[in-house]
Amino acid sequence: MINVVDKYFSLNRILLLTVGLWPYEKSKYVQLQLICVYSILISGIIFQLTTMLTSKCTAEFIIKILSPSIGSSGLVIKYNAFYVNSKTVKFLMEQVQHIYNDLRDNNEIAIVEKYGSIAKHYTTGLTMVFLFGLFIFVSIQLWPNFTYIILPANTSRSHHSPITMEYFVDQKKYFYLPLFHINATMVIGCFVVISTGSMLIAYLQHACGMFEIASYRIERAIQICISNNIKVQNEILAYKGIIHAVDIHRKAMIFSSYLISKFEISFMSLIAVGVLALSLNSFRVFQIVLFGYNSEEFLVNLVIALMCFIYMFLANFIGQQIIDHNNHVFATAYKVRWYVTPLHIQRLILLLLQRGNKSFGLCVGGLFIASIECFATLTNAAVSYSALMYSMR
């Protein structure tokens, strides 16, 4: 028996272990790890907002502070969602293992391996993209010190943090302590986004694999039924094949719906935070370019906006894949030569086709169905908010 964790979720396991969210690890060290991660992420938001207590709160200043802090709040929401739903993450892993154990057909195993490989590629790609963004963020802060070493000057050095934070200490004297906290917050936040997002994508890719297996079983059942071998035996095999196809299709729908239902509140919060963070950081990018170019702030806001954009796109793209794979099951049932099969087989196919009249997707809060159309709607909303802020600047 193959362990799906070792074969398909090895990189996801490493990423979740780095932030203490792997559901099979509950040691005292992990508990300490959770406390440290929560403390760093929450304190990062607090020290950004405390700048409003010591500075004049103009509209421009408030937007400047909220642009990164809203994005940081999304990290806390995501981290808390996985911590609270650790049993759900573990249960879904067990369901993937059970489904894999039930497979006997080599073609079905190949389908699972195909989507497991796709999930690993998503995890690797997402890790590389976000680590590159993290590299840019850290480089922005270290570049001035690097230039001072290469091109020393007799003038005094001025240190500027790319994110405005208030620690109620002399930040010129204790510059490197706030710098360490800012970078620690971003590094941990980056790993939170990578580990949690890639895990959800991996689960949904395996759900796509289940839908693909359902399509394969329907097609194979009809092929067996219309073959020229022993008719009665073939009809029995076809009948069982369609039943198994309906069964794994039902399991795929339950699997996907269960995942969404457990994370529904968190996803609703993330949608609101994502749209707001994208609109604020996009507005800041245009504002800096047009009215006062600051390379450090520009790159920080640009990186945050791009990360929000990529994350929203991937979430809705995977949702679109679920819709397409579900529709493909019924398209397969329609295209096969079901009309030449015995009457009782035709009745099963017709019942399956009637089920196809009801659409299925990853519905969040009864308002948003993850799809490319939903992504376009959310992006359009973010752009509209940015345009509104620009017109009222």
C-alpha cells in the first residue's frame, strides 16, 4: 500500500511543519511554535496600526498604513483557519488515502498519479513565486547597506523601513531590532501563505482526479456493455461500473463541499481582505508613480498587490477546474453510445444526465462560486475601489 503523504504531500508536509500546522504533529515544541507564529504575525499588525497614535492621520497616511496591514491580517486569518480546522485537514488526508486504497484499475491509478503530480507542481511553483517576492522584499531593505559598503561615503547613513511601524523606541538607535521583526513577520507570513494555499490546491486537485475517474468509469462501462463478448456478464459488469462511477462522483462532490464548508467563514473573510488589500496597494502603486516616486514603498506595495492578485487567481482557477471536471462527467455520459445499451443501463445513464442539470462548484457563503468569472468580478471590484480612491484623493 502506497502512503499518499510520502508520495504526493511530502513538500506540503515540510511547509506545514515550518509553521506548526501539520495535523499529525502535536508535540510541545509545536505548541511553542504556534505561540511564536501567532505572536509575530499579530504584533506585526499592531505595530503598524500604532503609528496612527503618534502621527497625524490624514487620508493619505491612513491608506499608507492600511495597505500592508490589511494584507498582514489576511495572514492571521489564514493561519488561524488551518489551526482551528486541523482535524478537517487530517480527515481530508485520510479520505484521499482511502480512495487511493480502493483503486484497482491501472488506468485509474494513473489518473490519481497524474493529478498528484500536478498538485506537486502547483506547490513547487507557488513556493518559488512567493519566495522570489520575499527575496525582493528583503533585498529592498538590505540594498542601502550594501551600497554603503561598496561605495562608502563620509555622510551619515539614514535608515528607512519600507513599512511604517511604531515601536515607541528610538528607531534610529535601535534600527536593526525593528528591521528583524519586520523581516521575521514577512518570512513567516510568506510560509503561511505557501503552506496553507498549496495544501488546499493539492486537495482540490485530487478532487479533480476523482471526477476524472468517474468519467473514465462511465466510458469503460459502456464499452464493456456494447462489446461482442458474453452479453449477460458484460451487462452486469457495465451495471457495476456505472454504479462505481456514480459513487466516486458523489465522493468527489462531498469531498469538495466538505472542504469549503469547514473553511467557509475564513474564505469569506479572505475574499474581503484580498479585494481591499489589492485595491489599496494598487492605489498606492499608482500614487507613488504619479505623485512621489519612492522605490522602497513602490516595490513593497507592488509585491503585496501581485501576491494578492496571484493568490486570488489561483483560488478561482482551481474552482473553475472543479466546475469543468464535474461538467466533463456528464459530457462523457452524453457522448458515449448509451443508446445501444440495454434498457436498464439506459435508465441509469438518463438519471445521471438529469443530475447534470444542477451545476456544481465551490460556493462560498452562497455569494461567490470560485471560477474565472468570480475572479474577474473581484478584480473589477478592486480596480473600481482604486479608481474611487484616486478620484477622491
